[in-house]
Amino acid sequence: MGFWKNLFTGSESISQSQNLDYNKSPIIGEKDAASQAVSLPDRSNGRIFFSTDRDIDIYELEELCNAVGWSRRPLRKVKKAIQYSFLVVSMWQMRGSQKRLIGFARATSDHAFNATLWDVVVHPDFQSKGLGKALMNYMIKKLRSEDISNITLFADPHVVDFYRNLGFLADPEGIKGMFWYPD
């Protein structure tokens, strides 16, 4: 049980990683309880901000998922998944008065010990710029602020190294996940 005891034993490292190195521009303070802004080095990209507001256009979310090659999902189920998630974080690009969904993640939880991250996605135009890492750090910080100490996720093989670089461990202590699917 050492893995579970030691995983995210404090939020110190999470807080420090909130400062992004976009030309040394840290995350700008909370605009309100549901959003936080990030400055990008290329000012033509506008501003990037996070939101925990669940009022997301599911068609826009589906376009984002489409952009990374995910399979289509029934929109009514996507809406229900968002509604019943413990935490929902969206990442937006702001250019003037135009707002564009460029990232998304959600977590389910038992509200005490455990949370599982789902649907972590960043638009291909914004990948490899540190925004996926910023999104994950934001999610972890929010979960830790709710005293959630065990955070799990399922990763496709091509993104395992991304999560490993964020401190996630594959198969810690020989723990094997098990799945049940209907016939």
C-alpha cells in the first residue's frame, strides 16, 4: 500500500508547477471562483484560461474530441457524464471577444479518497506547448484541494509517457486493473 500512501502526500509540488514558464509569465490570479487565466508567449494566440463551469456546448466539445481523432459518442451520454462528474475543467482560448474550447478534462470521485480522470483532451493546435501539463496540474490541484489523495486514469499507449512525466505510475506495486464489459 506504499504507492497509495505516498501518492500526492502534499500539494507543495502541485502548487509550484502551477507557474508555467511561458516567457516567465505565471498563471494570472483567479478571475472568479470558476476560472483562472494563463498567458501564452505568442500574444497573437490571445489568452488561455481554465473554467470549472459545467455549462459547456457539447457540440463544441465533440468537435474538440473529433480534432484529436476520438470516436463519436452519443451526445446525451456526454452531457450526462459531465453532469455527474465530480470535477469538470475546460480550457479556453480568448481572442478579443471570441472564446474557443481548446482543452477539457473531467474526474469522477467517491468524494473522499479516490478520483479517476477521464476525457483529457487538448486540441492538436495547442499540443506541445505545455498546456496539457497545465490542464493536468490544474486538475490535480483542484482534486487535492478537496483532499482527494488517490488519483488514477486510463491512458492510451501513445500518451503513457506524458502522464509518466507528470508523476503517474503504470501498474504500481503490481496493481492490476480489471474490467467488466457486457457481452
